[in-house]
Amino acid sequence: MMKFGFYNPTRLIFGAGSLAQLEKAVRPYGKKALLVIGGGSVKKSGAFDQAVASLKAAGVSVVEFSGVEPNPRLSTVVRAAELAKKEACDVVIGMGGGSVMDTSKVIAASVLYEGHPRDMLVRAGKVPRLPERALPIITVPTLAATGSEMNNGAVITIDDEGEKLKTFVKAEVLYPRVAVVDPELTVTVPKNHTAFGVCDIITHVTEGYFNGIDGTPLQDRFAEGVILTVLEWGPKAVRDGSDLEARTQVQWASIVALNGWVQVGTNYIAPVHMIEHTLSALYDIPHGAGLAVVNLAWMRFAARFRPDRFAKFAQHIFGLAATGKDDLSLAMEGIDRFEEFLRSIGCPTRLSELGIGEITKEMLFGYAEETLKVLRDEEGRLPGRPPLRKEDIVE
Ligand code: NZQ
Ligand code: ZN
């Protein structure tokens, strides 16, 4: 295990009905909130009205910013930050999926940032100028997937330089002050996004499980716990969206998967996410759907380099017996089982199923190049275990 420090200052309020505590959560931090939402799902569900009513009753005035798109754009962040400045908002509330929460975080930092928010974002060959201040951030997730509600990351697509580059920022000031997590808000998530969320949760922990260093037995068990929990409860949430127990278990797993705890000391790296981000930037596909395709392909590639690790996954997650098999065969069987699981809940598992048309080798080289524009080591490879050259990404 590596030496590590751990810090996560987000206060978590969790459980069905927690939305009622939003005003109490916001009150210590501000009097005028920028309430950031997506394309309207929270208006349809009634969550928006409930939030506004309770904030107003508590004397917090609300400025609405709506229309954050999935795979949110930097130009949207800039527009919202201008509104927050003009209205002198003193707290930012993100109520929605990961796209809305990520946008809210970068808005909150942009308001107090000197320079263009683009400079905060990670790009290969440039040192990001991290934000050192931000307005207080409150997250209210409505979709269980990213874990953004309780972490310090945000994923944003740069769209104002004539190309689309999906990248990220991680900074201490982006930890939300409070995450108000009410699984009832997720009962309206459609089947496909529920399944994509399940895939995202699993991928957050498999990235560490397979790319991390050896000698992290407790973190491995945490990761396996997350996976086994969503393997059990995810399909129930997909089958019956109103199953609040299933929604609750999946949402708790989504938080645990990426609030930092599972990853401590493992040298966490996320090459599958980096490759997927290129796909969702270029084609606007849902992040979790892209992950289902990329993660499986990556696992089949990477298993050759670390078969023991993948064999352990097959045994601990799918209960496959090792008798009479070498590690690589067992590993591949485990990955096949994982693919069956993803298909059973309705995830695409092949590039051809993402609706992005015919795919040529040339295009694949293009994707690999885009990915390496965000992150690469001194030898031009995408960091991971193994580090990936351009040809490896294509494969
Ligand atoms: O926009 P609305 O109308 O709200 O509809 C959304 C959107 O169409 C809908 N939705 C959300 N909650 C709903 C609902 N529909 C019905 N009922 C509800 N309760 O779902 C659609 C997808 O929303 P989105 O926020 O894009 O999904 P998700 O939560 O999966 O977030 C994906 C974004 O997060 C980034 C991804 O790259 C992507 O941009 N990530 C952020 C991370 C982080 N901050 O730590 C880590 C992740 O790995 C990920 O990269
Ligand atoms: Zn993810």
C-alpha cells in the first residue's frame, strides 16, 4: 500500500425524504442560492418546486439556472457563472445528475477565479491553475452514478476552441459543503440511465482494482463490496424503478465508490474513464453507456498483463472455481460473465451499439489522439496498468 492522506469534508445527509432538510443544509452558507438544474427532469418530478418552496420558507432566495446538458460544456459554466456574479449569489446548489453537480462545482469556483475557468482544467502538457476559492457548494443528486455529490472532481467538455475535449478538474475547494441525498429523487430515472449508472459505479471501483498497485487487501474488499452490492440491487432498480430499497442501496454504493475511501493508498488511475470521455465528448453518448463498452474492451486487453488480478475478480465476484484452469482463462471467463451482467440490465457492450455509425481504424486513431490530449506520461502513453500507447488504445 502507498502512504496516503485522506480528507473529505462533505457533510452527508442520506436517506429517503432527506430533501426536506435542504433548507437546513443551505442556511449556514448563504442567503441567495444559484439553483442549477438540467433539462427539466426535476421540474417534472416535483423535486424542484419542493426545493424552492423550502428554501424560500427559510429566507433563502433562489436564482434558477436551467438547461445544463448531459456531458456539460464549458460555455454553459461560463454563462451560469456570469449569472451568479450578476445576481450576487452566495451559494450554489446543484440538483440533478453528475452533469449538473459537476457544472455547479465549476460555477462556484469560476465566480471567484481570476482568469478563464478553462485554465483550471487538466490538459496534457499544461499545468492546471487550480481554483483556491469557491462559493459554498451544495449537491442534491437525482441519479445514482457518478458520486460527484461527495467528491472534489468535475468533468467538463471544452467546447469553445473549435473542438470538443472532455477533461476534468479536481480541487479541494470543489468538495461540496453538504450533500443532500434522497433516494426518492431517483425513482423517476429511466431504465437505461439506471443501468448506465450501475455500470459507472462498478467502473469507478474496477479502475482502482485493476490499475492500482498490489498489496491493498482492504481496498480490494471495499471495491468487491461495492460491486457485489450493485450486482444484487442494480437489476432490481432497473426492473422496478419505484423499488425504493433498491434505489437506496444503489445510491449509497455510488457514493462509496467515488468519495475517495475505496481508492486511498492504491495509486488510483482511470484510463477507462479517460478513453470513454473522448467518446461521450464526440458523440454525446451517456457516460455509463460508453463505459460499458470501453471497460470490457480494456479488461480483455489488460488481463494479459495481470491475469492473477482478473482471475481474482472472476472468483470473488462471480464465484468461478479455479480448478484446472490457468489464470488467464479464468480471467476471460470472469469478463464474459461481467459482460452478460451488463447486457442483462440493458447496457450496450460493443462500440457498434452506441449508435455512432461506422467505425474505421482511422477514427479509432483519432479517438486515441484526443484522449492523449488530456492525459499522457512522459513517453506519450495514457497512464494505467499497463500504460497505453496510441496503438493499445486503438486495440
Ligand atoms: O437533464 P435532466 O432533465 O435532469 O435529465 C437527466 C439527463 O438527461 C436525466 N436525469 C437525471 N436525474 C433524473 C433524470 N431523469 C429522470 N429522473 C431523474 N431523477 O438523466 C440524464 C443524464 O444525466 P447526467 O447528469 O448526464 O448523468 P450522470 O449522473 O451519469 O452524469 C454524467 C456526467 O458526470 C461525469 C460524466 O463524465 C458525465 O459528464 N462524471 C463525473 C464524475 C465526478 N464528478 O466525479 C465521475 C464520473 O466518472 C463521470 O465522469
Ligand atoms: Zn464514471
